[in-house]
Amino acid sequence: MMAQNKYDDGVFFDEFMHLPSQALGLQGAPEWPSFRSLLPAVRGTKVIDLGCGQGFTCRWAREMGAILAHGIDISEKMLDSAKRFPADPAIEYEHSDLETIELPLKSCNLVISSLALHYVEHLPSVIAQVFKTLTPGGIFVFSVEHPIYTSPSNPQWTKDEKAAPLNDYLNEGPRSTNWLAEDVIKQHHTFATYVTLLIQAGFSIGAVIEWGPDKE
Amino acid sequence: MMAQNKYDDGVFFDEFMHLPSQALGLQGAPEWPSFRSLLPAVRGTKVIDLGCGQGFTCRWAREMGAILAHGIDISEKMLDSAKRFPADPAIEYEHSDLETIELPLKSCNLVISSLALHYVEHLPSVIAQVFKTLTPGGIFVFSVEHPIYTSPSNPQWTKDEKAAPLNDYLNEGPRSTNWLAEDVIKQHHTFATYVTLLIQAGFSIGAVIEWGPDKE
């Protein structure tokens, strides 16, 4: 089964590209400082970015001294956009579906993934691939939409944007939302599922952050 | 500062003692099978139970072959009730507040705590004490009320018992609820806080379960 690829849908893509995180890059992504705080020094490392989008993080990793950045995304449009930035021979882009991805054995020191895994239904295989592609001592840093927000069977922000119904937290599976476009399918997994699958794949949990917007 | 001890409040105590988990013991606690699935073999071990209540788990551990069980609780009434069961010289009960508890160095192989730590405001000290009292390779298994349920600034079950407001998840601190009696103070900590404090204390995370009632 292939993951839904809403990013190649015209309406969704146009809306998405106007988000601050896409128009401004990492500086426009409010969660970036928290995400970055989890990253090890990238100088001299090889990095894979799962769900690389326009390649902001790949380019950032290269600026920080990574010797190779490998960005993977399901969206041809996002990859086309990534390739419009000045070419860097040490950045490779690959079109692939995280549901079925195969990564090479021990190919890198750091795998990152920002807000992509909540589109993946079958997490065990992608997590196993990440573990396999990391060299010993390698690190996996990822963010997903908080399970509290993917929990409701019909997710939506309430008017005050502070409360969300929680009637289905333990019931994992697809959730259809109207975020930027209609019927965007996210896959709800619980917090315990993420932690358990990581441990089962061989990872040790190093840190967990639950991020929320500050007043600003 | 001392934790609130609602268990020695007459109204609360009387209501609490009629819950299935108290009237029937572990068989009346619906989450017990999940909790037990996380426990290692207890035969031959020394066990501490933080928030031991009437001592059901201490007695269970002894039946399973633990050589010593040490139950600790803030409630004199609960400990009095525990002592009404037939005496076992290998079970010790201690009256102590988890907020300020001091545990002996490397005294046991297993620390358990069932639905007690969500009353503790300052988790780092109790978690450090647990780490300190475990022998190398020792295990800490605990349950807390899910942070989703302690999150709301005014927690309450809605009429359909399926939805709870979530307006304050990242805002940690006391929550006053009317569970069995008025103004029962629970301390809301996020999922990330529990995981982070455990890692900072020196623990490796072995497993996480998010439990919810099944249809039965």
C-alpha cells in the first residue's frame, strides 16, 4: 500500500508552499529550535532526511558541515522545488515512499525526519530501515504531530484553538483532516507505539520533547 | 512541602475502599494485567512498592516468591488496613511521603509504583531515589494516570465519558479534581517529562504501555 501523497495535489501544494515554514525555511518553522536542540553536531557526518520536502534541512546540514545529505520525499513537486536551489553535489534527492522504503546498510550517522512519520501507516518497517541504515552509535531524531492532535476520529481545531476532543486516543489508524485541503490522511499512532517500536527496533530513547507554541 | 494526603480524609477513604481495586484487590484493578506484563520475575528479588496502599502488590510479590517486600505509603489509614492482613515477616510497611522520601542505597532489585506518582509534585527527587535504591540492572515499573486525563485545568469526565478537554497539556502543575471527594489534588506532568526525568536519572526506557479500558 502506498501512502497518500497530498503534497502533489495542486490545492494542497499551493497552500502548503505559503506556510511560513515553506516560504521562510527553517526560520519560519516554530518547532525548529526544539528539533535542533536534539541534533548532535553534524560536522563530518552523513545525514538522511526522511520527508525532506524542499530540502531546507539537507541544506542546513551541509552548511553545518555534513559531508553528505540524502533527502527523501514522496512528493515530486517538493523535490522539484528542492532542486531549484543552487546545486550541491553532496546533496542527493530521492523520490520514495516511506511506507516501503529500503535504505542501505550502515550508510549514515544521523537520520532526521520532520513531521513526516505521521503519514506512515506501517511504522515498524520504516523504523527498522532507519536502524539498519545507521552506523553503530548513530542517531535518529524525528518529530511527528503530537498524538493528542491526531487522536480524534474527526480532527479539527475548535474555535478557541485550545481544546480538541479525545475520544479515540487508543484507536490507531487513519484520520482524515481538512488541513490546507480536504481529506488529508494522517496516521494516528500513540505515544507508547512510537516508543515501543523504537525500542523493539534496537534504539535507546535519548530524549523526548513535547512541543507547543509559546505565547508569541 | 508535603503532598496532599486525601487518603486519610474520611469521605475519600470510605469511597476509595469501595472501589473494585480495593474491595477485590489486584483482580479488581482493570489495569493490573497490563502492569503485570511489564514486571520481571519476582522470585528471589527484593521489592519496594511506592504507594503500596493496602499492600495488595506486596502480598502478591511475596506469593510470587519475592524474598522481601517493602511497602511505602503516605496514608496511615491505608497502612493500618494493610496490617490487618495476616502478618508476613518479609513484608515491611513504612509511612512516608514520596515528595521527600529517602531510600537506602542499592537495597532492592525491583521498584514498583501503581497510580501514585501523579500525586507527586517534584518528580526528580523521587526518581533519583528509586535509581539509587536499585541494584545494577534493577527495574522500575510504574503506572500513572495518563497525562491526557490530568491535563485539563479543571479535569472532569464529560457525560459520554469519551472526551476530555485538553487546553493545558503543556502547563504542568497541580490539578484539582472531584474524584471520590472534593479537591483531590493531582500533579500533571507531561509524557515527555516522565521519560526525560527517567533518562536523566540514569534509567533506560524498556517499555511503555498506554492503557485504556476495553469494551468489557
